[in-house]
Amino acid sequence: MTESKTQDASDIQTEPEVNATPQEPLSDAAKAYQRPGYRYLVLGILTTVYISNFVDRQVINILASYIIEDLQISDGQFGMLSGLAFALIYTSLGIPIARLADIGNRRNIIAISITIWSVMTAACGLANNFTQLFIARFGVGIGEAGGSPPAHSIVSDIFPANQRATALSIYSFGVYGGILVGTVGGAYLVQYFDWRIAFVVVGLPGIFLALIVRFVIKEPPRGLAEKRNDAAPPGFLKVMGYLWDRKSFRHLSFACALHAFVTYGMGNFMPLFLGRVHGMPILDIGLYYGLIAGVGGLAGTFFGGWMSDRMSNKTGDKTWYVWIPFISTILAIPLALITFLVMPTGYSAVFFYVFPVFCGGWYLAPCLASTHFLVGIRMRAMGSAVLLFMLNLIGLGLGPWMTGMFSDWLTPEYGNDALRYAMSITVLVNIWCAAHYYWSAKTIRADFDRAPE
């Protein structure tokens, strides 16, 4: 382990990188990020990009009943469309794109990625069967694979370590901001037009956003917040070996994956649950579910990042970046079961859902911050990509699909109530998830201490 520590640390220089391009001198970018206003402008743009990312990724959920009826598909097939079709390519491309982000221009990667996922979202509206829609969703995943790892790396470069989880929590607003915009907007579009028009309308504006990223954001110097830089990014195998050597990261990444399994398994089917089990009209689902999931999730995401920073700064103990997600996982179990099994109406269920969705949002920013604390500066995008690989392959890829399969298996006996029980089974995976957070917390302090300086 000592040799590994020495090798990791040797990649880091104390002097900042001085290379510059004629178009954008590095010194100009460094000066720009010294202004707090510009740092938060960039954070705001990246957060808006993430909102667009999740609008395009999640709008399919509010359209579920219309797509299922029009294309004559099962709940399991819909689970594949909303999760697996996207996650397969998203996770496969995420790591090589993160490697590119660790050595290249992150801003340009993000701008190109936005363009691809926006065009492919619009293409979803042209699908006439399950296979065509699966391919279009596959294309959305190609674009979105280049969104988050480069953005995570930029955010960690422009904000100091003691503000990093809070900044990443603001960026992570995109998850629930996208759910809010996509759900409310999608409901109105499908009510007054159809599900195909909804895909086109939410997809194409992303092209304009790509132009903003390209011409407003300056590529920041590596390690700007720490006022130092690595000499060169380590290779993929070295990063993977480094992370695998950290027992805490193995448990943390699997905990995140199971956390996402539950989050996506519940969230992707929640609109269908409210309509099928409780008979709520589509506009009410879009308005109430969109607002509850969006606002509750936004609040939970910010709270998780802010509270983990606060407790870590107050106690000097960075293990709070793991204990906060652990606590949220335990709290969410009874709250979600009450939502699905006890609430008598769709309206009571959707309003009570604010509690599990609030708790469910605590985990992402602390887990991302923990990953960045474990690695070197030029390993951050790759570290995020490895974490997101686990999170999306298991969480997004399997969570909705397995929930849909549970529903299909239970339907012959329970009819429409099958979805209620399928979602409840999914929630119980949080018990397994909490165990991995606990095991990660037991060793992560030592792994933080031996991270590259």
C-alpha cells in the first residue's frame, strides 16, 4: 500500500499547469474563476444542463400509460425502455468519456453530449414500436454518458474542498429539477397533443443550451481550488486498481447502486401507480407528482450535501459523508411503504411521497464528494464515472426493469394492485443498501487519509 500511495502522490505537482491555448489562455480562465459570481454562474449553467439531462431521461415516465397502450407493451418492457435501454450504453460509454475528460476539454465534451442527447430525445417521438423506441432511448444514453463526469470534475476544480459537497448538491438539483420539469411539462403536452410531440418539444431546446455551454463556460485549470495540479492523468487500469484497492469505495459504490435501484424503481413507476391504482387524471399526476417529487427531491439533495459538509466541518470527521446517506436509507423504508400500502387515495399518496423522496435525495452529493476525496485531481472524472457506472447499471438499468417484472408476475393474482406490491418489494432493497453504507463507513476514514495529496 505504501508503494501505491507513493505512485499516486507522484502524479501531483505543487506548481499549477502553465500550458495555454491561443484561444483561451489558462491565466484568463483562472482569473475568471477567482470571481465568486462567475463560479456560481458556471455552476448554474451546469445545473441547468443536468436538469435538461434528466428531463430528457425521465419524461418517458409520465408518458408511460400512453406508450404502453399505443405500442402494446408490458410493464416489464416499459421498465426496459425507462431504464435498461438507456443504462446499457450510458454506463458503457461513461468510463471512456470520463478518461477523455481527465485529459481533454471538459466544456466541449459536455456541449457535444447535450447536442446528441437532445436530438435523440426528439427522435423518440418518431418510434412506431418497442424496438424503435428502445434504439432511440439507447441514443439518448450515448449523449448523456458525456454529461455528468466532466461536470463533476469542473465543479470540484472550482470550489474548495470544504464547500464541495454543497456545490455538488446544487449541481445534483438537476435530478429532481428534471423530474419536476419533465413530469409537469410532459403531462400537459400529452394531454393536449400526444406522447410523440412531448418527446420532440422537450428534446430540441437542448441544442440552444449546448451553445451556451460552449461559448460562456471557460475550461478551468486542473486543481484550481487546491492551487496545484497533477502532472498527467493516470491510466484507466491504474484508476480502477486504485479504487478497487479501497474497500470503502467498493462498498460505497454498491450502496449507491442499490440506493438508485430503489429510487428509480419507485420513481419511474410512480406516475403509472397513481393512474392505475388510484385512478388519478394525467394532469393531476403531472402537477402534484411533479411538484412533490421535484421540490421534495431538490430539498433532500441540497440537505444531504449541506448537512454532510456541516457535520464534517464541525466534527472534523469526513465519515459523515457516508453516515448521512446511511441514515436517509433507513428513514426512507417505512415512509415509502406507507405511501404505497397505507395511503387510501392517489392524492394522499402523492402528498405523503414528499417524505421518502426527501430522504432519498440525501445520498448523491455526499457520495460524489467522498469519491473525489479518495482520488487525485486528474482522477475525479474517472472516479465519478466508475461510481455512476455502478449506480446506473444496477440502479437505473435493473431498478425499473425488475419493478416492472415484479408487477407482471403479480398481476394475474392481484390485478392493478400488483404494481403497489411490486414497488413495495423494491423499497425493501434499502435494507441491503444500508448494510453497504455501514461497511463503507468502517474503513473510509483510513482511505481518506491515504488519498493522494
